[in-house]
Amino acid sequence: MKYKIIAFGCQFNIADAEKVAAVLEMVGYQKAENEKEADLIMVLACSVRQTAIDRIYGLKKRFEKIKKSRPLITVLSGCVLESDKVKMAKFFDLVIDIKDLARLQKKLTKLKVLVSSKQAVNYFEIHPSYNSKFIAYVPVMNGCNNFCSYCVVPYTRGREVSRSAKLIIKQCEELIVNGYKEIVLLGQNVNSYSDGKTNFPKLLKTIDQIPGNYWLSFATSHPKDMSDELIKVMALSQHVIPYLHLPVQSGDNEILRKMNRHYTVSHYQSLIKKVRQLMPNITLSTDVIVGFPGETKNQFLKTLSLFKKLKFDMAYIAQYSPRLGTVAAKMADNVSLKEKKRRQLVLTKILGQTAFEHNKSLVGKNMPVLVDGYKDGFCFGRTKNFKNIKFTSAVDLTGQLVLVKITDFYAWGLVGQLPKVVVILGPTSSGKTKLAVKLAKKFNGEIISADSRQVYRGMDIGTGKDLAEYGLVPYHLIDVASPKEQFTLAQWQKLALEKINNVLERGKLPIICGGTGLYISALVSGYQLSAASYKLSPIRKRLNKLTLKQLLLKLKKVDPKTFKIIDKNNRRRVQRALEIYYETGQPKSARQANRIPPYNFLIIGLNVSKDILYRQIEKRLKQRLEKEGMINEVKRLHQQGGVSWQKLQDFGLEYRFTSRYLLKKITYQQMFDQLNQAIRDFSKRQMTWFRQQLRTSEFLAEKGLKVIWLNNHKAIVSQIKIFLGR
Ligand code: SAM
Ligand code: SF4
Ligand code: F3S
């Protein structure tokens, strides 16, 4: 048995549809792809305007036609006025109050269509079957006590009832742990929220404190009781998006009075002023009704002038529609349909102009975007300040929060591209730092070190930090850990992403510079690493010993999905899929969707000939030993820093050989010669790693990325210019 839900109206009905789905699934129904294969169709009505109700009457014929050819159960729920309920009951098999949803099962039993029987809980706490894997609607309250004179909601949804804060917070925690990227809290007037102990600002603040990478938003606030406390919580929050929907309904005080809104235009303006003072970049949207009973041209002009003054980004402009049973329905609906349409158009035009101006000012900025769809090489989504955006991408990033550079704009949307990041890699002593500093100066960049040893404080000379070379160029991710701690690849990846985003948000070019291939590979290939330390070599060593057949057998066991689609003759790919499983504890197939935010990478490898490289290694080594005081650094780390000889030996060649010399195991000359040779060998290994790992990376290949090996500055500069489109 299959079900299909048709939901009209606002986000409340979307949230309710997810509860309906959960109840139907609990009793054994499955979601139908389309109406044709449905055995049960449930309609969630919206009564806010007559047009939405007319569409439900329009379904009558459709149902009758289907029912002639096969059995079909039709159920009506949602926001329906009593008067409509009576009429609609004639063509629906069942009409049920949404708050009675838990009893749907019982009612269906009476119709004898149930497959299984399990008991559901009360309406509010029915665990929804979410439509999306990354956006979740969380109702915090239901109903409304405001009785605006035009509105049916208090009649269809009843009086306000708030959910328990504890349960809301628990639901949000679960969503965040499950990777949801946006939580939308719903209430007809969230400022009236109270469970007896917690008010809405406090609830919002508590949810905001849940750690994670997600956005938080809410709808809707009523201007009559939008509090300073709420504005403050929004402004100081980490996750609440800079977007406020504050329905004004009219720019005329007399109309507002007749609407029973309990605020004046100047109160509304003062709210917007406060909001903009604390959050200058906020996106504002509103609701307006044109042609309310008795609205004169003059009164409409006041709404128009308010629109010009406040410059909204978005507005839902509705033509007044009389609703039976409301106070306004008793007033004469005396503005003609033609005039209502005209007023709607005039406001839409002004809105278009102000939104156009706002969007224009966003060009060139890098903004976080939640991607919600992918088609024909374009990702579609919403910026953090609630603007529609599309951008080209070689991969489908649906469900991810990514940073996007705004490149073009329309009144109703933005166009962007993934931000650009330059990577400079090369073996030790190849002159990467000097080059990166030059490039940073030329292209207004900041450098992020990708060196597994430069992260440690107090280890400057042996790790070749070349501090003098940076000048005024910001250089990140050096000195971020104590040599006594274990600093993992996953930690570096997390920090590197934060730094890249910070640099981009400052409007500058991130330049990743380093010789730790594993770091660079983790960043550009985008695998999300767990916080556990990432030890590649033992896993690889173990897998290297197995035959392709043995590898395939293992893969079939741990990741059957990948096994099915993988090229079974490509040993490298099979092994890599297994490595991902062992490194991350998750199959490759499960991790595909879990990629970290991507960028447009330009990867430049510094190609220095062996002779020159060896000469540079020797020169640099002499300099470190004779001029920069490397031996003293090692002594200091041991004596004052408390770093054991053993640990120092593990930090890498320079520290290993210097420690041996200090322990009098080798002479100075032996140290110099052995170290010189070891660094040469290391540079060779680095090159092999870069060439093999990065060349054969599946992810890079998928994105058409490869390392461009160059050896002169001029060629590198022109490559970057092409990349940046300058
Ligand atoms: N609770 C929210 C508030 O007070 O702002 C609004 C909820 S209401 C369901 C959504 C919007 O529908 C209202 O803001 C109003 O602009 C519009 N609306 C409600 N009743 C209407 C009517 N009778 N005719 C036209 N638009 C209406
Ligand atoms: Fe309707 Fe007014 Fe309640 Fe909003 S606040 S749902 S417009 S009655
Ligand atoms: Fe929403 Fe329509 Fe009900 S706007 S609350 S679904 S009447």
C-alpha cells in the first residue's frame, strides 16, 4: 500500500506532512513516487486565501476519475474552516483534524484499509519522517491567539499551544548529530512561545549553543511583541542566520488598527532600525496585504513609501481575500480585483528595485551557501542571508554548506562560483615559502602552511619556518600546537578549512604552501577525516601485501556498495576504497556524500632539478647549523621544553640527527653528512609521493584537477593569473 501527500500552504503544513508520513509509514504504508501509484492520498489544506481552497475543490474531479479505475482512499486534513469541511467531506473518504493525527490509524481501521496496527503518540511529539536529509522544520508551537481581523489561522489551527523546550532541544540535538544543516523553528508568532519556563529567545539561545556546523532560523515574529531580547540573541548567536521575516501587512496606521495588529508603522520602523543597527547585513522580508477592506489609494501609498524607505529584500505581497468567519469578512471588500492587482504590481516593482540594489552590493563577496539541488552542472541553493543562488560545480554538492563567491546578480537571485584556492607544493628546500610570499604580495593573499612539523611551537629552525621571509604576509597554521602534543591530520584539516574560509571572507586569496603530501591530499581530495589520528602507512603496508583477489574479498565484505561499482581490475582503486574504510571507519560509499566543502583548487608543484635541489639542501643545512642555531634549538626543546630525546628523534630528520650528535653518538661531521644525505632521500620520497598520490587521486581526476609542475616564477604567476581570470 502506498501513500501520497499533497500539502498546500506554508511551512507548517510541510512540517505536518512529515508527521503524516511518519504515521502512515508506521502502519505499513510506503511513500508513492506519484499520485498514479498511490492507494491513499492525503491532502493538507490551506485556507489563508480562497485561491488555495479553490484548488482543493479542483481535486474533486481528479479523485472521481481515479476511483472509477481503482480503489483509492482520500483523506483531508490541515487548515480547513468548518464551513469548507462540511462541503469537502462529500468527496473525501475521511476528514481529520490535524491535532487528531495520532488517531488517523484508528479512523483508517474503520475504513478497513490498514496493513498493520501500532499506536502513535500525541500530534506534537509524533517523530516526523523528514523529507530532506539536511533541512528540518521543527514546530515549537501551534495555533494563534492574535485574531488579526483578516486571518483564518486562529480558527483552523486553534489557540496557541507550546511544545516543551526540553523536547524541542532534544529533537534539534538529534538533527545536528545526524548532519542536518538547517533547522527552521516554526510558530505562528514565536514571540508568544512559552512552555512555562522558557521563552523563545532563551530557547533560541540554548539551541544555538549546540555545537556543530548548521544554520538556525525561525518563522514568524509578530511586530507587536518582537522583543529586544530576541534581537540581541540573534545578533550574538553563532548559528542563527542573518535573515528576519517580519510581516508588516500595511504601511498605514488606520489599516493596521482595522487589521487588529496592535502596532503602529513607527513602531515597526523602530524595530527595523534596532535590527539593522545590531545586524547591518541582515536580509529583511515581510508580508503585505493589498486591498484590505476600505484601503484607500492614499493609504496604499503609505505602504509604498514604507517599502521605499525600508528597502526590503523580499516580500510576500497578497491581495486581500475575505475569509468566512473572520472579522474583516464582515467589512465591505470594496477594492476591486483590478486595483488589488495593480497595487500588488506596484509594490513588486519597488521590491525588485531594492532587492536588485542589495544583491548588487554582494558581488565579489564570499558567502556560505546551503546547496539544495543540482542540475546540468549547476548547484542551486540559498546563501546564509536567504538569497537564492546558483553556481557551476563539477560535482553535486546537495546537502552541503559551502562557501561561494558571488559573481553576478538579479533582483531575485545571485550567481556565483566556488572560491579559488592556490596550492604550492614541492620538496623540502625547493623555495616554496619564498615563492608563496611573493605570490601573496602580488595577488593579495594569505598563506596557510601545510607542513606537519611547522605546526609545533618552538621548532623554527629545524622545520625551516623561514620566519624572516614572511614579512607582513599573514602566515597561518604555524605554531598552533605544543611539541608535547600529538597533532593529527584531522585536526590540521579542520583548522585549514577554518583558515581558508576566514581568508576568503576577508576577500583575500588563500595560498596553501607546504611539503606534507598527506595534508595537501586530505584537503584537495576532500575526505572528511575523523578526529582520530590518521595513520596511513601501517594500513597501506598491510594492504600492499595482499593480492587483488584478497583485496576484493575484503571490500565485498566491508563495503558491498562500492564493490558492486568499482573497477575490479584496478588494484589501486580497490586498495584505496579499503584504506578509506580502515582510515575513517566508514565505507567509501557512505563517505561520498560526506565530503568537506570544496573549492576551486589550482595546484602548482615546484619543479626544481635534482642538482639545484641538492645544492639548496646543503646550503640551507649549513645555514641552519652554522648561522641560525639549530643545535641550540634542539638543546632548548629538550632542556627547557621538556621534550624527550625519543620524541625529538620522531619529529624528523633535523631533530633526529642533532639529538644523536648532542647525545654524542655521532660527530659533528657525521651529523652533517648523514643529515645532508637523509634530507636528499627525503626530498626524493616527497617527490614520489606527490607524483604518485596526487596524480592517481580519484577525486582530483573526477574534478579534472592535477598538479601543474613548473619551475620558474614567471610561468607560475601567469598560471595563477589565468586561474583567477585576471
Ligand atoms: N503569523 C504570521 C504573521 O502574523 O505575520 C503570518 C501567518 S499567515 C498564515 C501568512 C500571511 O498570509 C499573512 O502574513 C498575511 O499577509 C497573509 N494573509 C493572511 N490572511 C489573508 C487574507 N485573508 N487575505 C490575504 N492574505 C492573507
Ligand atoms: Fe494570522 Fe495574525 Fe495569527 Fe499571523 S498573527 S497567524 S496573521 S492571526
Ligand atoms: Fe499555513 Fe495556510 Fe494554515 S498559511 S497555517 S497552511 S492556513
